[in-house]
Amino acid sequence: MRIHLVAMFVGVVSAFAPLPRTVTVAEMPMSPRQHSIPDQFIAVDTSRVMGSPKPLPLEAVRVFAQLEFERPVELTFAPDGSNRVFVVEQRGVIRCFDNRPDVDHDETFLDLTDVVSRIGNEEGLLGLAFHPNYAENGELFVYYSIDPPTSIVSRFRVSPENPNRVDRDSEQRLLEIPQPYRNHNGGSLRFGPDGYLYIGLGDGGLADDPHVNGQNLSTLLGSILRIDVDRQSSGIPYAIPDDNPFVDRAGARGEIWAYGFRNNWRISFDHQSGQLWTADVGQNRFEEVDRVQRGGNYGWNLREGFHDFNNNSADRDPDLIAPVAEYFRHEGQSITGGHVYRGSQLSDFSGHYFYGDYLSGKVWVLPAMPRDGDQIGGPVPQQVADTKLQIAAFGQDAQHELYLCASDGIYQLRHKGVDLKQIAQAFPRKLSDTGLFDSVADHRVARGVIPYEVNVPFWSDHSLKDRYMALPEPASVTYDSEEEWGFPIGTVLIKTFWMELDRESHAESRRLETRLMVHSPAGWQAYTYVYNDDCSEAHLLDGSRVLPLEIRTSEGAITQPYYVPSRSECFACHTEQAGFALGLNTRQLNREMTYYGTRVDQIAMLDRLNIFTESVAAAEVPQSQEFPDWGEGNFNRGGHGRSAQKPLPEDVSRLARAWLEVNCAMCHRPDGIGPGQIDLRADTPLPETHLLGAKPKQGQMSPPDGRLIVPGQPYLSELVLRAGHRGVRQMPPLATNQVSERAIDVLRSWIEKLNETE
């Protein structure tokens, strides 16, 4: 229940005007730290953290700007000395033009739109490769989709009268591969240094590899093939090289060079070393990069990235080949393989494999290590660009310069015209240098920094959180009674994590880390500062870190590994779909806050400080809390030790739905990265959450008749088991090693009381 006191003001208020929301103040014993809530808005200079400790060196620049392209999925060149560029458009057209920046005209090299199927989003004209002896024989090979779903690999010849036109009547189909579904077609064609044609094929589509094609050597699907297009054998229009790894295995297709792929998009050879590379698109969690070896099994659908795909999987086959790199779906959701760079424009990246993500537009590089030096885990990837483009493919021209095929055109990566070293050196490596604290040792924030609390804190392995916001100007926050609030560029959200070292007496808390969510001109960024032993200073964390904490509990002393995530891992939860700034919404902030001697109505306090673009009238704020008070997770700023944990209410449904929104809905929501169309936002009607009676994805921890939620039966409900599990398929997926017992009690109690009719 809120208490409202009308603040003193000058003037007469109309009897018909709504009373303003005002701050309720109650005196409490003062804290020795003597913090106080600002009594007026004070802009905070956040400029020191608007740069980057590791600025990205490259940016995407559009090229061939006078030409327009429609869904380009391949850019390559013909080995004939003509210096032409060939662009494959998914709709079924190959276009060619001179490789000049000012080119304003192209030719239609090949048009297959009358036969190419585009019914499925991943179908179409997908691959092009020129024969190594193209200058002499004029042969080229294409990969395209037809209906009923079938992948075609065909040989064509260029017209002897026109080098910019393919003789359509010359087509010879080499392979016709039936596809069970319309996705995961693969589609790459590349000639290797051995003169053989390599063909990338996905597992046939749908989810979970339902036909187990990835591990089935009797099908071509889920594999990279290697065929000899210069000879024929056994009544087929190509030959199978004698040294292919499975030519003598009973029941196996001899064309297979390597297998265990979900959807290899795309394959390429390092023209200097001859190494074959591919990217393999993951299902729900991990995207991976593979260095392909003869006869290698790359794990799908036993493994996704470095991880078991199914939490009920048997022991991992020791013969599975691990990827050289992976990324979780917070970095992107559909990997695009590239090339090992051997050009001259980006000479400092010579010998590095470039790859990107179709949805996020990020680009990374990996050093192309010698094959004999490979180690599990491989070299460390480096992000080099954030293009915001839908990168469908990387291409190369005759000079081995790199191109990006994006939905709206062709781009190249170029060095930014800035001093990267100077930018990096200017970024504060110590928390005291950020300007956000008057005293790091005393954890006293700078003048103008505003405290806040939330109703239901995100679970972070028993840690308690101290929250603040720093704003660059008044009247700049967009209030919304239902959706996430909007914050201006220059905003910094500050969250310090504390851990109670004695969970019985609650007498001792230790500061562990302070995380900053920074709304910079480049978008939202995350930075973490880890405290030294005496908490006099905190230092910027590069990568991730595990802190071993000695904790006293009712069952004795334990060592708890506390995981501090990397900057990129923060965005596993701080997703774009959830608005990046988690917890900054009305249902979370509509509460009373106790702050070192002052008790305030929190939204009224923020309104009084003039942070909103428009003043928030009392009528715009719900008079009852949409989210109940979870009862733990906020750092106690009242000066009386830790607040007692609240008992579970009789009706736990609101508590359960609130916990699921805070801990799960950043991914499980419309357009989120979670699978199965699950919507865990608290205001979604339960039948529309896709929880009731739905089968679990990617393995099942519950009994065979279990479902995500079985009303009245929590132990048949996968939701409870996954929330209570740590390891493969745990929820939440990252940065937690401990189970929230309170959350399990709440979820169990809620499901027990659900009726079958819900």
C-alpha cells in the first residue's frame, strides 16, 4: 500500500486538476555512508564511458553503388583474367559486370527464375563455382532448388558467342537430391586445390534433425560432398574420387567428404594453404566455425557447438571433431561463413578467416592456424565490425579482396578513419576514473546519480544488487505504463553486485563487481569492473572470470564459484527484443524504495526529479503493483541488515509469472531468440504462452509423458526441472551456477494449483 503526502507548493491548484504524484518521506536511522537521494535533477557527465576499451577497427562501405541487387547470396569471379564480378541472386539470376567502383551496367549471365523454387525462404539459386579450367572449357556449376523440394547441382557452359551469357541449353544435371523440407539446403559450391568440386548440404530441414541425417552416411544430406566433374563412373554423370573417406564402407555414400552438419553456410578454401572452412548454423543456442578434415564427423545432431545437443545424450563420441569457434545466440542467430583473407586492402588481417552473422551483422576474424597446430577450442575470435547488415555471404574477387553480400547491396570492409589506440586509451580502466562515483572505496555515487530498486530482481546466484541511473539531461526518459521505458544516448545504468558471506546471520556482505549498461552513440554497451580484495578499487574486466567465494551456510562452509560474464555475454539477457535496459519499466519500478534514511514512492520521486519527457500524473501509474515484491535480491539500503525473506503468498500465480518474465522473457517472447514460440511475459494469457501441454525442445528431463507444464503436476513439468537444473539446457542459460530454491518453490506451488482448464 502506498502513502501519499502532497508536497508544499506555491500557487493554487484547481479543484478539478489531478493531484501530482509526490514523494513520501519517512525518517529512518541514517546509514554511516550518508547517501542521499538528489533533491533536484543534476545532469551527470557520462562522456568518459561513451567510447570503447576495444573499438572495432572495420566498417562496411557500400560498393558498386550504381547497381541494385535483390537478395545477393554469392559474389565470385571467373578464372579467365577478365576481372569480372559475378553476383548470384537468390531469386534465380546470376549477374556479371566489370570490377570497377564506377560500374553502372551489368549483364544477365544466367536466368533460372522459371525453374528455381522460392517457396521456402532458404530455397533458391544458392551456389556458383567456375571450373578451374574455365578459360579453356567455359564450364560453370550452379546449385538451385526446384519444386517438389529438390536440390539440383548442374553443369552449364558459357555461350561461345557471348562471354557474358550462359548457354541455357547446355545444362547437365549432376545431382538431384530430394529434400524432406524447404530449409537447411546448404548450397555452397567450391573447387578445391585438388580440382574436385565440393558441395555443402544441410540436414534436410525442420528442427532437431528429425530424420537423423546428420549422422547418417547413407544419405548425402548433412554433409560436404567431393566429386570429380571431369570424369564419369557407374552410370552417373560424375566420378567419386578413390581417396574419398567412405568409398569402401558398406552402406555409405562415397561422395561424402565430411559429415555431421546442420546447415553449412558457407564453405570456402584458403587458396594459400588449401584448408577447407565452413560455418554451421545452430538451432537454438550455438553457431559454430569448423575446419573441415577428410572423413570428419562434426557432431550434429549429437552436439551443437562444443555442447551436447540433447541433455539426455549418451557419452560423447570421442571421434567427433570440435569446432574452432562458437558463439551463443546473443551475438547473432545465423552464422555466415566467409574466407581466409589473402588480399592487400586489409593486410593486417592477412591469414585470418572472416565470418559474420546474418541477423546481427557482426563480423569476426580467426587466425588461420596450421592444421597440425589445432587445439580443442581453437584460436580466439576477434570481433572486427558491427555492420547492422543482413550478411548472407562473403565473396572474393580475382585480387582476393573481400566483399559482403547483404540484403540491400554489396559492401566491403574498410578501416575506420579514427585513432583506435587513442580511443582505447581514453576509456577508463578503473571504476574511479568513470566519474560515476565520488568514492569507490565507500561505494558513494557521484552527485546527480539516482538510486532505484526493482520488485523482482533477476536471479544471480544469491547476489544482492545496488542499482543507480546516471542521466545526461533532464526530461529525457520516455515513460510508458506497459512497455520498457526509453533512455537517451548518454544514459548509464549502474548495478553493483554484493554477496552475503554468511547466509545465516546476514552480517557480512562483500562487493564483487559493478556493471555498467551504457547507451552510447554506437548502441547499448556493457562493461564490468571487478573489485580488488579490499574493495578500494574496481578494474575493467576483459573477458569473463570466476570468483571462488567462501560462504558460511547452515550446513557449513562452502566454496561457491561466482561467474562474472564477459561484455558480450551480458547481451544473452539484455536483448534487443527486451529493450536492452532490463527492469526499467513501470511494473518493476512501481514500488516504495528505502534509501539510507528516506522512504519514497519511487516513480513519484523520479517524476519530481524531472527525468520524464512528460510529467507522469498519478492516474498514469497503476495504483497497485503489477509485480509483487519478490522479497530478496535487492541490496538492503535501510541500514538494518538484510531484510527477512517474505513467505510465499496464498496465490503465487502473480509471483510465478513475474519471475518467469524477469528471468526468461528476454528470450522467450515474440521475436525473441528462444525456440517454440514460447511467450513468458507476465501479461500474456496462460493459454497463449505455449507452455500448457507443449513438448520440450532439445531433449527432455521430465518423464516421457512430461510437458513444459502439466497442470497440477510440477514433477512432470519441464519448466520446473529446467529451472532447477544447472548444466546442459539449464535456464537461464548463462552466468549462473546456483539454483534459486525460492523460485523452484514458487513455480512448483503455482503449477500444483493450476487446473486442467487453465
